[in-house]
Amino acid sequence: MNRQIIILSALLAFFIAFNYGIYSVFTYRYIDRSDFAAGHSINPEKYLPFYENSQIVKFNSELTLTENLPRLDGATAFLPVYSAFMNAIYPSGSSNYQNGNFTVDSLLQCRQTGGAYRAIVDGETDIIFVFGPSAEQAKYAADNDVELVYVPIGVEAFVFVVSANNVVTA
């Protein structure tokens, strides 16, 4: 049994080293670092709806919204998702972006997670695309008598691997 753990650990170490080597030699040097705008994990200008050169996924939807359009906001990391959503079902011109920011009348905003939670609680937006709230964000909603409704659209998984010699207690 211990021999199997040692072999599996060695294989795991090999694959980690191999993958890191591939990343270091090939991937890292081709990452477009201009994508990281000040304060954002990605450059929002690359993921705007209704622009021909936008890097969002574009698809045709049978559903088209024309009135009572919900205002969208969220984490910068999710901007490509909700921007593509808007591009697919909202009328052109629903989003306005000027001088590095979304305008006040734009139905699309990108206030980042904390700002998006505040905006939905304050009634400035209708749908936010974010990770689950922090204790502070949940308290802000409760303090303002706002019940947030969560609809998961994806999941994440974290896997932790430890050495057999590292005693982990629950």
C-alpha cells in the first residue's frame, strides 16, 4: 500500500513538473498581459456586446427581449458571460461604454463583485453575475431588508493533495 502511494505521488509530482514546464516554456510567454486593465482581472473593452471585434462568444437566440430589460452587473471575471448574454437577446444599443466606463444609462455595468452586490441591494441593477456573497455582503442585504435569490450557473472544484506523511486531521 505504501509503495502504491509513493508511486502515485511520484507520478503526480512528475505531471505537475511537466505541466509547469510546458506552461513556463510555451504558455506564459504568449499571455496577453494588456488584458489586465487597472482594477480589473480582464480588460472590459475586449468583451463589450454589439461590437464586431468583441471577444465574447456570439450566438443567435430565438429569445429576444425588447421591453422591461433587466439591468445586468457583476464580477469582471464573468463579464464575457453576461456580455454575451446581452449581445444574444438584448437590442443593440442597450450597452454604452465610454472613456473606460459604462455610462449611467447603460443596461450593462461591471462594478466588480462588491459593487454589484451593493448595486442590487440598492436597486440600481436587477441581475448580478458573481460568486457567493461574503459575510459583509450578506449582512448589507439583510440590514437593508433585501432577500437575495441565488441561481447557480456553474460550479468550481478544488482538489487538495497531501503527502501520506502529512497527517491531516478533520
